[in-house]
Amino acid sequence: MNEHLKPVYLEEKLDEIRADGHQDYRSKAIPTWCPGCGYYSMTEGFTMALNRLGIEPENTVVVSGIGCASRFPFFVNTYGFHTLHGRTLPVATGIKQANDALTVVAVGGDGDAFAIGAGHIPHAARRNVDITYLVFDNGIYGLTKGQASPTSAVGFKTPTTPYDNCDQPLNPLMMLLSYRASWVGQAYAGRPHHLADMIAEAMAHRGFSYLHILSPCVTFDKTDMTYANLDVGVRDLPGDHDRTDLLAAMAQVEAKEAPALGVFFEEGRPTLGDAMIETIRRAGGQAA
Amino acid sequence: MPTPRHHVIIGSGSAGFGAATTLRARDPDCRISLVTLSSLPFYNRYDLPDIFRGRHDWRDLLPIMPAMYDELGITLRRNSRVVDVNGTAQSVEFAHRETLHYDSLLVCAGGRGYLPEILSDYRPLMHNFASFEAAMEVHTALPKGGTVIMLGGDMLGLDLAFTLLDTGYKVALVTTPQTFWPHRVDDQLRGKLVAALEAKGARVHGDSAPVAVEEGLPGAPARRVILQDGTEISGDVVMPFCGLVPAVEFMLSAGVDIERGLLVRPDLRTTGENIWAAGDVCQIWSDSDKEYRFYHGWRNVREMGELAARNMTGSDEEFVAEDDGRIWLDKGSNICSTFWEH
Amino acid sequence: MKKNANDTDIQIAICGSAGDGTIAAGDILKRAMSLQGYKVIAFDLYPAEIRGFGKCISRIRISSGQTYSLKPQSDALVSLNDPHAIPHVVEVRDYGAVIYEDTPMARIPEGGHISAHVRPAQIPYGLGIRHISEQATGSARSRNIVVLGYMAGLLGMTRDVFHQTIGEKFKTKAPAVAEQNLKAFDAGYDLATRVFRLDTIEIKPPRHTKSGADAVMMTGNGAVVRGFLDAGIDNYFGYPITPATSIMERLTVEMPKTGGRVLQTEDEISAIAATIGAGYTGARTATATSGPGLALMAEMVGLGVMAEVPSVIVVSQRGGPSTGLPTKTEQSDLNMAVFGGAGDAQRIVLAPTNVEGCYKCAGKAFEIAEKFQTPVIVLLDLYLSNRYETVIPPKRNPFLRKPEKKIAVRNGNGAYKRFAATADHVSPRSVPGEPGLMHTVTGLEHNEMGRPSDLPEVHLAMSHKRHKKLKGALNLRGLTLCKRFGDEGEVDVGILGWGSTFGEILEAMYAAQSEGIRCSAMKVVMLSPLPIEQIAAFHDDCGEVLVPELNYEGQFAGLVSGELGRPVTRLSQVTGAPMRVEEILNEVRRLSGKQSPARKTKQQDTGDERALEAGLS
Ligand SMILES: Cc1cc2nc3c(=O)[nH]c(=O)nc-3n(C[C@H](O)[C@H](O)[C@H](O)COP(=O)(O)OP(=O)(O)OC[C@H]3O[C@@H](n4cnc5c(N)ncnc54)[C@H](O)[C@@H]3O)c2cc1C
Ligand SMILES: Cc1ncc(C[n+]2csc(CCOP(=O)(O)OP(=O)(O)O)c2C)c(N)n1
Ligand SMILES: [Mg+2]
């Protein structure tokens, strides 16, 4: 039977959800996001992923920058650090270096990641800091009320691009692949189950995992990255995609107009923590 | 503004120092470089025997305070050996590989103690008295009441000898033809002078020439001097005082005439253009004697320096010796010399 | 220093070109002297350029009594490169020694040899340095050691301790290297013993020979490193910048040996961000930078203040603004350290005045940061970072290795309030890994729970909390926050100082006392919050208060007079060099009415003009 046609009984559903346990990972704060915002899916997907992986909330730190997306830590029941605009990754790196046992998830918007914070991404990637970076891409500066972002399309009209956006958008996935992030994937807020799977997979990866999440801004973007456009725009990665093949991954992300969902690239290599332990060993020290 | 004339003076002894101050007095604008081998500014060398009377601080020997050089605008270049003078290029070349240009050059390099050939191998075992540092070394090497063996005994040495005898040391004097240099003394006078020396307490060995200097035997004083006749003299310090030879080796390619010293006209010009000489280094033409003569002695030297400076700044005077060098015995049989009169 | 008849107090300057081994020779000298129990203060200057022919100069003051700064005049100058050394000849005192190469390899232009520049009252000592090195070792590389040996011999220093030091210095190299250098040293030393000494440089036995073995030579940066290590630093993040880089370089060697972790970040923003991130986990973490880096860190410092996360930031100032004078010293980042950033972001700022202070402030900074849950800036400058002093390391580690007041336990079953109001305004803190105490910290204004809130009463209460809790730092134990020296009670002139300049201030104060001026000096180590009560009491006692510092406008003077509401006299200098004792002394004389005649006409100068004048001199 079609999933959508099955009747849902509230009591039953609530029981089911409570029993599932992922709601324990939600905080009591009410999200500040607009109704319909894609970011709700992220909260849901994230809590499901934590639950599935059995990670204790007290051993998890969610680090974010500034923006609508970056409000995320307040809505999950883990340790959280809402930092500065663009500085998510270095703070997360510091946390992870100081305490390898923690699960560290960095969260930010497209502006946070690819405008003000873009300089930090290659370094987190090359060091292979064992954290998961979730970027919520709405192609817009949501919190400051709808200005163009580095991922806004050419021709997009916003308060700071009244005569249309002329700047070519970045291709974040191509950047991450070229930085050789050790896990690169893409998900879409309109496919919450797939999103939850992807978050779980990204977090399970040992090393720097980058998940790009397409997420409509229902308030400020009525024309571009809308659910309507994305629902028809996105596609699945071909079944035979080889996620160990960097060039094949690049070929897949090159086609931006039809964003592919799935894991483009994955490789195992020593993390920053491994490097630290090796350095300590070479210096004759004892790792804590 | 025309660049001021640069006077370079090689030597900061009596002649050079006197010339420098005279040049400054006569030409407030000229540039003056005063070059010396010494580490110290000018001091009177004939004060050096005073070290044995307790004057150990070299600063007490300075006739002017060092700061005066700045005030006078005299650039003092110490520890600086001139190795060559190029009369054509008008430059002097230093051992430290710097070339210094001059408009006029005054050579006041003085003289160096003469050492008879036969003794030259023993230089390391001998002391000299040519500088404050050397004099202090003698002072250090000489134990209280110790003996100085003096070879020769020129007037510089005898000056020291009297101070030593006066201050409780012993002096053994081995006479040579240079004894009483720069005075020329006949045998008769010589005998009297030697007797006077002995009367003052010096032990004089006059019969045989020194041929070797050796380290002293264990337990004995530090040095031995062996004379031709086999006599051995034991003492703490051996010092040759055999007169001076002019320091001219760096002038050999300067294009000036040299005999033993630099040959100068009575106005102290050498035969090289813009080169003058004064002091112990030069031989001055004497019209009466029809030869180039040395005029030693402090007063002559001082006058030469000042005269050269005057002539370098436009004057045209001739040198007249103030002192022709006399030595005699006074009524109390003390040796007197114009050389010692300051 | 306070003079004593039997004291040694000499200063040697060694000057050469990059590659001549100037600093290495200076290193051996200072270590050898400190091993014998002398007090040593030294400051090296090296060029901004890495290669080529930049000037290196090492100035080393060796004394038997306590001294506080370099002397304006050295007793001896050693030249390994005449063009570089010639301008420094004037720094040698009358009858001091100038030691140099007298048979250089290449021809030199007229006036290019140092012998033409030795002042008439100074004593020239020329020797064939290169020749001696080649004879003794077969190469000219050991010129620096030859001349060191010569200098040591000339001044009658003990040979053995140099042998020991040279052996240690080259112990990581092939054995032949140490051997060659010992030969080079001896060749120079032996030559000097045959040279007659004309000068009056006196080396007398040190006062405390025993302490020599315990004493170590340390730079300010070295002391910061030691302090960090002794305090149990866990993590360090940094980005290279002169004059702070050597802190990171040394920590990178030392920390892994005890399991510590060092990361070179991609910029200063990342360095402080990671420091705060690590601090959030409870780890002892620090970063170090200079003015330009602190400017980049400003926003993060604000976050640390707001989110109440401990962090330690060492800032070694250099000439500014902008890239400024990277290899010159200045004290012009005080305002930025104390005030820099957005909003009312009070933080703790400590400015040590000497090398030992660097050790204490750096180590204590962790305790303070943890105790008050806030960033702590330790403010040095190039002069303090790079200058060497003899210090005797404490027998027992003076620092608490673990945080004093940990951390929250959940009260009953009420929700955990990360920013709960408390009597001392410091809230119980929890760190990741502790169950049931999860919370989110933020740079947004927030309530006791840590939830964002822009309600006026919340902002007021939280501003009050952040401000008040820091006042507790004024009652800190185990660290000198400010201290008065010199005459007690009422004085003609009081000198108020901070940071590296305080050494010169003390020297000037003792000199003024010996001239009969009633004088005292106060150093202020804690610049924020300011120990204003003690400063006010000091001000009460002083006829005039002079504030010498190395910046143009008198930033500390501004800070103090602003808080006091009373005037002080500024003495500002921005030459890139430490302040001269004489400069301070002249002002003290002027203010006391006992001015030296030459300065009389300048009495009417405004502060600004004086700053300009000093800056241009
Ligand atoms: C112990 C002693 C006692 C004396 N007592 C008397 C006395 O009582 N009465 C008296 O009249 N005279 C006395 N004299 C001699 C008198 O000092 C000299 O006649 C006089 O000093 C000569 O002066 P001068 O300027 O010609 O040369 P000097 O004084 O010999 O000076 C020579 C200068 O030239 C410099 N020089 C030499 N060669 C070079 C070079 N290559 N490059 C650079 N610089 C160079 C030297 O460094 C020095 O500065 C005494 C000398 C001595 C040593
Ligand atoms: C240093 C700094 N500059 C500017 C801002 C203002 N600012 C806050 S959020 C934001 C953009 C957020 O866009 P994005 O990262 O895409 O997040 P979104 O709100 O779209 O989720 C900006 C410019 C800031 N907080 N800090
Ligand atoms: Mg956005």
C-alpha cells in the first residue's frame, strides 16, 4: 500500500515514536525556524541517526556557526556550541583534538560554510578531522533575511542582488572532492528517510565526512531552490557509481542542475587524532 | 662647497701629534686622519719609565683627554698599520685592506729599535720598551729588586736605567757601539761616561759583545746573556737598546727618495708630490754639512711636526735644529744630555 | 641595579651578519656566565629577512647582583661584521673594548673598517679572527667562537665553564664539531692572554656560586613554554607570527613527550577558535600570537567572554599598526588586549615584567581562566619574549595541575543551569562527557539555562555577572598583581609601569634615588581588571607620577588616568627599541625639580611633543 494512504492514529504514532527513542535526542526548546523550513528534517534525521548508532548524547557535541541552520544545537539534547559566523570547523577541530572520545558534529548554513568560513574547510578536510560536517544549503542568507549566498544561482533576485545575482555559484561538492574530504555525500530535506540514512552513514565514517543537504528556504526563496523545483530536480546516484573513484565522483557533482543524492566518495585514511598519536609516539610520549 | 683637504698623518708620536694639532689650528675645515699602530691615543714615550714609579694607568700619560680628539675633529685610527703608500693615486693602503685617500700626506712613522744581526734570533726572549703595553710587560716580568740586562744602552735605555737603579732594581749593561746613541762620543768621553754609570750602580760589561740570549737555569733568574768571551750574565729581563732604525718599509713604492730615512728638504717635503715627513723617520738636508742628517731628540721632533704642518698649510719655513745633541758630565759626575731635556 | 663595591656588572654586545654565528656565540656566553652563578640579562636582535645579510646583535649583561634591564652602554663590543657593528660603536662606554677582525678577506671601502670608528676613549682590539679560525679548525666557520674565546680571555673569564657550555651546545652535532669549536675557543683565549689589557672591565666572582648550577637562561617565550608545561597544558593551537612563533616551536617539541597535542592552524582565527573549542571540553589549552593575530582573534575573544569558556592567549607585541615593525619591540597593543572586540567584553589581562613573570603568568593563566571561566591574555612584547634572563626554576611545581573548582553536579532534579547566578558570579560548569548536564553555550546573550534571550533584564543581569566575576581576580593569590619598589611613604616622583619597560624603570628609579631624589616605582601586572585601589594609594604618595611606555599615545597612562580620574605624566617612545634608562631618569629629574641643565627648556613640552621628540631621537 502507498505509504501516504495508510491512516495514521496520533496516539499510536506517538507511542511508536517514544518507543523508538530518537526523541530523547531532542531538546525541549522549540525551534525558531519558519514552518515548512527544510531544517526540521535535519533535526529529525540527526536524532534518528544518533539513535540508530547508539551514540550517547552526553558524548556528543554539536558545533555550529551563525545563521538559521546554526541554531541547530539548541534543538538537540547533546552538548552544543553555537559559535561565530563561519568558525564552526576550527572550534569543532579544537574540541575533537582535545577529546577524541567525543562525537563531534559541525553544522552550518551555506553562507557560514562557503562565504565567511570557506577558508577553514580545506584544512579540516586535509587533516581528516574525525567529525561530521552538515551544511544546510538553502542558497540564501536566511537569518539576515534573504540576501544572496555563494550558492545562489545566477539571476537570483534578493535584497542585495536587486538587479539579479551575477556571481556564478560555487560548487561545494566539487570543492570538497578536490580537498579530498574522506567522505562526501548529498541529501535533500524533502527526502527525510534518505537524509537520516545519510547522516547516520556520514557519522559512522571515521574521518572528515561532509554531507551537503539541499534545503529550501520557504520564506525568502519562492523561485529557485523550492521544494517544487528540487522534488523534480534531484536524482539518485547511478547504482553502479564507484565511491572509491574520485574522478567519477567529480563527474557526478559536475552536473549541478540535476543534483544527485547519495555518497560520491569515500576513503579510509589516518585522522588528525591518528596523526597526533603518531606524533606523540615519535616524541617518546604516552598518549592519554 | 669644495671638499675639505684631507691630511693623512702616519704616526701619532710627538711629530705626528704636534702636526695634527697645528694643522687644526691653521685650518679649521680640513679633514685630519691620524694613523697609528698603537691602541692608545698619543702619549709621551719618555714618560714610560715612570711606570716603575707607580704610574700604571695609561690614562695618566695622555697629554690630552681622548674626547679632545673629537673636539679637534681629528680622526684617530689606531691599531692601523700602513703597508703601502701610492704616491700617484695619493692613497695609503692598510693591512686591514682599506685604502685611504689623501690630499697631503705627512709621514711621522718614527723608528724602531735597532737589533744587531747576531741577536735577532733571540728577539722572543727579549723585552722592549717601545710602548706602554711593552713597558708594562717589563714591569710585570721584573721581580722586586730584579735585574735588567741592557744590551747597548742608547739614551732611551739609559733614561730607563737610571729610573730602575733609582727604584731598587739592578741594571747590567753590556755596552755596544750603540751605547749613548744618538750621541757620538769619543773613547775618552766614553770611558768617563761608563765610569759615571758604574758609580750610579750599574754593572757594566764592556769587554765583550753579546752573542746569545738563553732562558735562565732552573731556580735562577729567567734569562742569561752569553758574551763572546763566554761570560754569562744572569738577569730577569733582557732589553736591547741599540738606537733606532727609521720605519720606512711601507714607503718603498711611494716614489720618494730614501736613504736610511725618508729624505726631505729643509722645508720637510719629500721628493714625492704632496708628501712630507717629520720626526725620527726623516733625514733632513743640511746645507752646512752637505748631507741628509737625522735630528733626534724630543724638541727637534716636535718642531719638525709643527713645521711640516705649517708648510702643508701654506707656510714656507726651513727646519733649524733646536738641539744638536750634546752629552756631558756635570760637576757631580752626573750624565747630562740635551736629549733628556724636556 | 643597587650598587655594591664588589659587584660585577658588565655588558657585552656581539654584532654580526646573519650566518656569522653571532647569536650562537652570545648563547654560549650567557650560558657559561649563568652557570657560574652570575645574573644574566640578554636581548638579541635579528633581521626580519631570513637570508642575506641582515644584522644580528646580541647584548648580554652579566652581573653579580640583581639587575633589571640592559645597560644603555656596553663594556665591550665584538664585531663579526663591521658595517653592522659600526653604528653600535657609540654604545660602548669610555675605555670599553671594541674587538674586531683586523685582516679581513675582502677589500673594504674607505671608512668601512671599524678601526676608523672606534671612539678615541675606547680601546681597539684587532685580531686575525678568520685566520685564527682557519688555523685552529681548518675552516672560517668558527670565527664566532674564536672571537668569543678572545673576549673571554681578555676579560679574564674562566675557561672551563666555556668548554662545558660549548660541549653542550654542539652535543647534537658530530663530535668533531664540538672539538673544532673547543680548539677555536682556545686559540682565541690563548691569544688574548698574551695581549695586554688596557681597559677596566672587571669580572669578579659571582655572589652566589651555588645557585649557578640551578640557574637556567631563559627567554620570556621560553619561560612561557615552561610555565605552560608545568601547568599541564593539554593542547596548543597556533599560527606563526614574530615574535610569538618560538613558543609554538618549542611546545611542538615538548608537549608530545607528555601526550600533549599541538596543531598549526590555518590562521589566528582558527587558532583561537580551536583553543576555545578545546577549552570547552575542559582541556588546558592556549594559543600565542602578536598584535595582528590578536586583531583577528578579537571576535573569538568576545565569544569566550560571552560563552564563559576558559582560554589562554599569549600576545607578544611588536611595532604596529598593521604589519608594522615585525622585529621591533613596542607596547602598543594594550588597548586592544584590554578592550579589543565587540561589546562589553571584559577579560583578564596579565602583563609580566620580566622572564620569571612570564613563567608565572603563563602557568597561572590556566588556573585563572578556569576559575573565572574566561579568556586570559598574557601580554608580552618582543623585548621580553626574546630577552634572556637567569632564572632559578622553583623546586616544586607552583601550579595547580587540575582545575580548582570543578564543575557542576546537578542539583536535585532541577534542570541544569549552565549560567546560574551564584554569589561569586561564577557558575558551575560541566564539560562534554558528563551525563545529564548537556547544554549549549552561545555567543548570543542568553539566560541562566544558556538559551538565547534578548530580554533587557537578562542582558543586564548577565552583563553584571560577567563584569563582577572578574573583580574576583583582584583577590587572586599566588601571583603578584602589582607591587611597589623603592622609597616608602611620600616621594617626589613615582614611576608607574607595566610590561618589559619595568626593568628600565627600576634601573632609573635606583639611579634617581642615588641622586637623592625620593622615588619609588610600581609595576602593574594585572592590566584588567585594574588593581585601581593600590594604584590610587601609590598616586596619593607621589608628588608626580610618571608613566613610561613604548607606544605613541601612552595607552597605559590613558587607562590609569581614566580610571583614577587624576593626571599622570606620559613618557612615550616608539623607536622600536627598549626605552633608555637615561630617558626615564631625565624625566624623573625634571619632575622632581632636579633637572639636568640641558633639559630645563623643555619643561613646557606637552606630552605629545615629548612623545614625538623621544620617538624621533
Ligand atoms: C722609552 C723612551 C724614552 C725616550 N726618551 C726620550 C727623551 O728623553 N728625550 C727625547 O728627546 N726623546 C726620547 N725618546 C725618543 C722620542 O720619543 C722619539 O724621538 C720621538 O718619539 C720620535 O717621534 P716620532 O713622532 O718621530 O715617532 P714615534 O714617536 O716613534 O712615533 C711613530 C708613530 O708612527 C706610527 N707608525 C710607525 N709605523 C707605522 C705604520 N707602518 N703604519 C702606521 N703607523 C705607523 C707608530 O705607531 C707611532 O704612532 C724616548 C723614546 C722612548 C721609547
Ligand atoms: C562576522 C559576522 N558577519 C555577519 C554576521 C551576520 N550574519 C548572521 S547569519 C548570516 C548569514 C547566514 O547565512 P547561512 O550561513 O547560509 O545560514 P542560513 O541562515 O541561511 O541558515 C550573516 C551574514 C554575523 N553574525 N557575524
Ligand atoms: Mg543559507
